[in-house]
Amino acid sequence: MNEINYLSFIQEVKEHIVRSRYIAARLVNREQLLLYFLVGKRLSEKVAAEKWGAKVIEQIAADLQKELPGLRGFSFTNLKNMRQFADEYSSNALLELITVKVQGVENESIINSQLTTGQFEGLTPDLFFGIGFTQHILLLNKCKIWQERLFYMTRTVENHWTGEMLEWQIKTQLYQKQGKTIQNNFGKTLSPALQQSSTLAFKDEYLLDYINIETDDERVVEKGIVNNIKEFIMRMGKGFSFIGNQHRLVVDEDEFYIDLLFYNRILKCLVAFELKKGKFRPQDAGQLNFYLNVLNDIERLPEENPAIGIVLCSAKNDKTVEYAFQQISNPMGVAVYQLSERLPEHLKNVLPDAESLKKLLD
């Protein structure tokens, strides 16, 4: 048996299976959205005609459970969401676009059709059916401007965001910060092919709004922050893999430690994060530059691109960063972090500063 041909065949079958599952999932989601739209539309019509109130909708939810024991997705809250969903998307042009039934395989001419004018300009069936009902409701409640909603809808489909990730991106105001990039020296330190993708890979500000506090016990809260700091940073974009914290470097028997080290599959390079308490200082750039020199010399593989470094601090002066980067040949950037506004005042001191974090992450 020819091993190369065999492995090629396995890969081919795998690709067919993955594509089939993807299409099946999309078709299931399409049918669910159409069902919820239809139910919401009829409910809206009945509420208007019969002057039904909340109590009647509650009764409808209860009666549906009696008729179909174990039925999921038709609670009182979800019925209200269906009505909201249908009311929002009941324009004639949109109805014509989304209510086309697709039998069997995807119909590319339908998927690629697009509303070119009107209230929902830019919407395609691919986008509308590419996200789940929960994500639709989240966008309806959080994004009142259509272009903002379309922006998040597009990014969700492109990046396969979960509902939780979509909500997090909205909270960080990704739409409002379009075009605002991390301050960096990529223009003079990276090849033209890598400059744009590197700029897009990092944010200029990281919102640490991910802490789920269920107790006032400071040790429990502290442990929760440390456990989640890694999860948060791994959400920063596409292709990041976490290598480790307090990554050890040895230079002539002296030991140095990088706070957080990642690998990015898209950029094909190591990414070092240095966490700094307070405002960015010029020496922070010098320290990170040293780490990048060591990574490139000792740990970088022949096929990899130069390592990138990010200083993550609580504040920065743009001119200071500019001068600090002037004579540095390694690619690096400076981003700021913002703590969660929801963190109670009496627990704000529990969040470790950058120096404490280095120890806690061990």
C-alpha cells in the first residue's frame, strides 16, 4: 500500500466529512431561524389583533409544553425574543431574501445575493443564517445602529464566534475602535507581507471584563482572576496558542523570565507579552527587546518569522513610546489594559498588579 496515497485519501475523506457537517449545521440553523421567525410573526400579529398581554404569552408557553412535553426553546422569554426578532426583520425586501427554501446542497446564487439598498443594506443569507438565534437577539439588544450590527454579524461568521465571544467583543467596543490600531514599529521591522496581519492581530486596549465573582472570599476571587487571565489573553485574536507563563530564558547562566509566551499560527512567530504596572516606561521597551533577541537567537525555528513583543500596561504616553522604539529593530507594540467596571470597589485591590501577576501565574 502506498502510504502517501493512503494519507491523501484519508485527508480527502476528512475534508468531505467536515464540509458535510458544516453544511448540515447551517441548514439546521436556517430551519430553526425560519421557524422562530414564523412563530414570532404570528405571535406579533395575534398580540396586535387580540390585545394579548404578557400573561397570555406565558400561558402559550405553558400550553406548548403540555402539548409537546420536553419541548425546548419555547419558553416565555424565548417567545418574546421571537416576536422581537420577527418585528425587526419583517421588511418585504428582507423577507424575500431570507425565506427562500434551500433544498439539499447550498445554492451559491442564493447565498451570494445581497440587499443593496434600504434598511438592511449589505445583508446576505450567508450572514443572516450564519449566526444563531441567541446571537441575533444579542445584536438586536446591544446594537441599535444597523451598520454596527452588520459589522458584528460579519465578524461572527468570519471568526466563528460563540455567543459569549460576540458579547465580549461588543463590550470591548470593537466596532467603535475600527481603524484604531496598537502603537507599534511593525512598519520598519516586519516584511510588507506581515505588517497588516500583525497590526490586526493585536488590540490597542484590552478590557479585563471577564471576572465572574460569586463569593467575597478574597482567595477564591484571586484564584479566579489568575485562572481567567490566560483565557482572556487567548481570546485576543486568531491563531494564538499559549506556550506558558514565566517562560525561562538562560543567558550565560543568568536566568530571565517572560511573563506570557504565545505562538501565532497565522503570523508563524513567537509572541511575548510583558505585563507592566502603571504607565509605560522607556526601559520596558529595552527589556522586551532583550527578550526578543534571545528568543530569535535561541528558540526561533528556521521556518519561523521574527518574534513579536507586546508591552501590556495600564497607561502610556504615545510620544514616549515613539522615542523608545526609534532605534529598536525587533517588532513590538504597546497596548493598555482596562479593568472591569463591574468589579465591586471592595474587591478592586484583589486584582493582582503586573508584578504580583508574575508570581501568581506560576
